[in-house]
Amino acid sequence: LQDYQVLELLGKGGFGCVYKGKSKVTGQLVAVKMIDKQKAIDADMIARVVKEVEIHCQLKHPSIVELYNYFEDSNYVYLIMELCEKGEFQHHLKAKGKIAEDQARRFLAQIVKGLLYLHSHDIVHRDLSLSNLLLTNDLDVKISDFGLATKLAVRGETHLTMCGTPNYISPEIANRSPHGLESDVWSLGCILYTFLVGKPPFDTKAIRTTLNKVVSGSYTIPPHLCAESEDLINRLLQQDPLKRIPLQDILEHPFMNPNKSSKSINDGYNVSLQVNPQVIIFLC
């Protein structure tokens, strides 16, 4: 850590803090995530920290926060990461109220491209939410926080861990049922809805009530949304994971291409995903 000057606090988490930092060698501004080892040990989360580093250090994509370096001492694990100057997307949304359709398309396209990269490497994020989307000075959105991410050993493998943020988790996760790559697609639906409406589709004052709404698929599309956005949200928020629109089809959806001549939104898509016939289920 002696190579970095630690500046102001950017945020706090369960096991540590994130600071703005500056390289003493290059002058580059970075984000310094300091994970308290003892807190992680007390919460039996050391394995999760190790997995986060193992996954994040392999990733390099314009829509994913880059991990430049990592090291540790007796008290902390340090992650030196790309600095996203505008911070968490939820703060941006709070200031704006909601996001205009053109901006929502741009943001969603960047997130989808990042997810396509992750899923091509069999990595499920499992905690996509506005607090884990960061904004740069140029208002580019980047996926962050791989603390709950997992790498599938085989395509089609599913996990049973209860994880994620209640307003954005899929019904299969809320039910502690097997879940895989499609869970991230559900979270995208919640994110798009939140962009356009200003609040998540299943938001309530109580976590249990929110989870019940997630499991039942109970949400309302406000009348001000266009038919194309309503259709895409509904395709993303399918209760059956295998009926959700595939990631690669999102970028071709009419909502994402308002000036492009395309088939009617009612013509339908092939929404089936290729699933390994031997689905492996285990506790992670």
C-alpha cells in the first residue's frame, strides 16, 4: 500500500471500505478497496473474498470495473481498482428521478455487453443492482463488485445459494432453487424498469413482502412507458428462467433499436437457452 496515497472515503461495506487513491509512481487515480480480514473471518466469508479476487482479476472489458492489482497484509486485503468518478448509479438515479429512454438504451447496452462477456466465461454475477453499477465521468456504466459472483464448472450448471439484493434477485434465488446465468437476465429486467420508472418493480418497505412479490411476479407497468420498453421488461422478467429473452437478443430488441425497421414486438423471439442435459446442482 506504500505505493498509493489513500484519499477520501468513497463508501463502506460489510467487511471494509473503498477509498479514492493515487499512485505515487504514476499519479493515476484509483479506487482502493480495503477488506478487513478479521471481519471476513468472523463472518465466515474468507472463501468469498478469495473467490471475488480470483474471478475479478481475470476480467478485462470496457463495461467491467478493472482490477489493477491486489495484495494483503496482516489486517487487510487490498484491491486496487479502476476509479469510476461518478460513483454508484443509484446516486445518479436519485438525482435524476428516472432515466430518459435514449440514455436507458445506452446504459442497458453497456451492461448487456459486460454480461455477455461474463457469461461467455461462465461467470454469473448474482448481485446486479444499481449499487453495483458505477459511472465514469463520461457517464459510461461499469459492472462492479464480484463478491457474490461464481464461475460455473460446466455450462448449464446451477447453484442453490441465497444471495443478492432483494429488489433485484430472481424468483429462483428468492426460492433457494437452482439458478444459473438466467438469474442475471432477471436482474437486468429490474434494472431497466428502475431506469425508466425511478424505482424497482417489486419495491416495498419490507424485505419479506418484496421477496413475495418477486416470487409471484407481481409488478405493474406504468402507462407512460412505451410498448417496446414494456415488452422488453416483460421478456426479461419471465418467471421461468428458460423463457427469459437471451442476452444476445436484447441488443436486437425493438426498444434498443427505435429507428430500425424490425418485426412486430408481438412476433416473438426464440427464448430458449441451450442447457446442458446433465444439470449439476450443489451448494456453494
